[in-house]
Amino acid sequence: MSRMQIIEILQTSQACEITSDIVQRVQTERKNLEKLKESIQNLVDVDVFDKVYGAVQRLKKIEDNFDEGT
């Protein structure tokens, strides 16, 4: 095996390791983004629930005031 072949094999091996590392990092970041997306969705769901609940409470109060007036 010539010196150039050995260098080529080492470079290929190193490139494979780097590529593998990049793939692992991308997969980790995808998982992190998915978790972030779920967290944001949960926050949005809670915010929407709070707004709807608040609106229902205001409507009940208006209804109670209306019932008291009649």
C-alpha cells in the first residue's frame, strides 16, 4: 500500500467520522426542536384555554347581572 493510499484511507475515515458526528448533531437538534415545538404548543394551548375560560367567566357574570336585573 502506497503512502498516498494510506493518506486517502485516513482522510476518508476522518470524513466519515465528521459526517457521522454531524448526523448525530442534526438528529439531536431535530429532537430538541420537536420538544421546543411541543412546549410552545402547550403554552399556546394554555393561553387559549385561559382566554376562553376568562371569556366564559365574563359571560357568566353578564348573565348573572342580567338575571338579577329581571
